[in-house]
Amino acid sequence: MTRILFSSVAAAAVLASASVASAQTEIQWWHAMGGNLGDAVNALAEGFNKSQSEYKVNPVYKGSYTETLTAAIAAFRAKQAPHIVQVFEVGTANMMAAKGAVYPVYQLMADAKEPFDPKAYIGPVYGYYSTTDGKLLSMPFNSSTPVLYWNKELLQKAGLDPDKPPKTWPELGEMAKKAVAAGAKCGFTPQWQTWTMIENYGAYHNLPYATKANGFGGIDIELKFNDPARIKFIQMLSDWSKDKTFVYGGREGKSTALFNAGDCVFHIASSATASAIDKALGAGKYGIAMMPYSPDVIAKPQNSIIGGATLWVLQGKPAAEYKGVAKFLTYLASTPVQAKWHQETGYVPVTLAAAEVTEKDGFYKKFPGREIAVQELTLNPPTENSKGLRIGNFVQIRDIVDSELEAVWSGKKDAKAALDEAVKLGNEQLKRFEAANK
């Protein structure tokens, strides 16, 4: 009799548990973060799921950024799209042009009656994903910006102060040459050269990348990055390559291997690379500083712009499910969650409060330089040239720029010919994008 009673109680408990589980509204989140970052994404979803019982977020890894975006587009056309998809920043204009596909975050939060304060976000992060009148289209998530890393041991071997990084490009060149002369295999190598050496160089020096506020003012635009300042800068790097003051280490993040191996003195790379560099070189063996600037172009740097990705909400789901999406986005933007995400991954916190909490907790004292990314982004109020880039067919344009820069590094072209060609071919891509989205 006792066994029957216990069995009945257990069965009732199982049924009750199943009932609660089935009552939960599931939210599908497609993302492009594998490895340790994938684990961090899963932890975010798990944290939200434990914080309440009404909704359950299911994170699904869909491959690279390009693969994730392609999968989401195909799924939307088949009416099987996820609620949320992570899209890298260069896909912003294409997402905006996907008519009927996107549920703007500002509208979502208003419809769901979720508290939402645009002023809580770091300006350049918020601005990148907003309309010209300040309405947020997608939720900032993993944002980063380029910073300067340097190898302290290599500087010391060259007889230079290991705790005094260069502030300008001429200073970096002089220090890199001395280090190479003292035995370093490489003076300087950049990561994601199109993002760091062309796009961010422009923003940092308040130079336009394209007309109409870098595309924020419309899609009928033309590229403008073949200006005298960037031509001079790229030619300078090409000249440096003759004695290994500059070494090209490959596209995207491939060059970080040279820095992590202890070959290069200086490395401009994503702020999100800090954890990997720390693991490779060890605490105290490297430093993090702001990117250098060209004093003949600008007296003081303007501000850097972001990279990384954002979360877009897709249309086509029942209204009740979007309340769960809105609550999840509120959770992601909360100060404790943002601070932890920033500290564990190296991505910048998207809110000012998260940065302040991180500083108060002593994180930046324990890990010097991790605050540099936020400082760079907030150096000055963003201008039309430093708010960000809203460029159609941006993936294809970056490929073009990569190819033309590689022609410079290999000695096949000078900087002017390469950048002129990149602008010409890039403008053809923009015309195609404009024609397809009229």
C-alpha cells in the first residue's frame, strides 16, 4: 500500500513537472559563437531560464557569422525562422533592407512594455545599430573595438621602456624598427586589416568612409576611403614591410598567431582578443593601449568604432512569444549580466553601468588595459564619420579591400592604385545593392 502511495505521488510529481515544462514558451536563438564563447552563450541562456519559469531560451550554434546569416535568411523564407539571430556588424544594412523580416528592438520593447532606456548604452555601440533619429533596430550583444597590444620583453630587449607604448604612428614605426634591429622577427602586424587599418583608421581620424554619413543617410552612396590620408598611411605600411617593421599576417584574425608566438612587437587587434593573448604570453608580458594616431591628420584621435555582432529579432511568431524575447533582451542588457560577459569574454560592456561596476569591482586593476576599449569608444561624441558604417553588400566590399591591400603588401600595386580600385569595385557593389532595394 505504501509503495502504491509513493508511486502515485512520484507519478503526480512527474506529470506536474511535465506540465510546467510544456507550459514554457520556447525562444529559439541562433548564434555564431563556438568553443569557449559558445559555452558563455549557453550560460547566458541558462541564467535567463533559471531566473523565471515562463520562457525557455534555446541557443543553437549555426556556424560562422556568414553561415548563421545565410541559414536565418533561408529559414525565414521557409517560415521556420528563429526568434533571434546573431548577425555581424557588416550585415546591418542588409538586415535593414530585408523588408518584413525584422522586428525592430525599439518597437518590440514598446509593444511588450519592457523598460528600455537608450541613454543607458555606450554611444557608439547604440548608434551603430540605430536609425538616424536614434531608434534601436537590433540589440547590441558582442561588441569589440581595436586596441594596441605590445610585447614588453621585445621592447626591453631593444633598450626601450617596456611600459611606455607609442601614442602616434611615427613613434610606433621608430620603436618597431629598433626592436627589429635588436632581433625581433616582426615590428607590427594588424588583425582584420579592413576593419582596423581602413575603417577604424578613418573613424579615429574623423575621415568619411562613404557619403551620406557613412551610409546612415541612405543607400544611394559612394565610398570615399581613397583619401590622401589613408593612401599615405597604407603606403607607409608598405614601405615598412621592406625591413619587417610591418608584416602582413593574413586576413581576419590570423595575424594574432604571430603576436602570440612572441614574434611581433606591436599588434592592433580586437579588444576581445585579450583573453587569448593573456593565455599565450602570460600576465605582465604584454600591455594594452589605445591605437596610435597620425598627428599630421588630426591633433587628437576622435573615437573608434565597433565590430562584433548584434541580435536581430525576426518577424513571424505569435505575439505572446515576443514578450519572452523582450524579457530575454532585458536580461542580457542588465548590469550584472553585461559586467560578467565583459569580464569573461573581453567584449566591451554595451552599457555604461556595466563598465562602472566592473571598475568598482577592481577588475581593471587586476587586468590592466581591459578598460581601454571603452575609453576609445567614448573618447568624444561620435561624428558622422565615427558613428559607424551602414554599408550594403559590405561582406563583398571587405573582400575587395582585402584583395587590394594584399596587392600592396606583395608589391604589385602602390597604395593609391589599390585604394582607387577598391573604391571603384566597391561602388559597383553598392549600385547593385541600391538597385535590389529600391
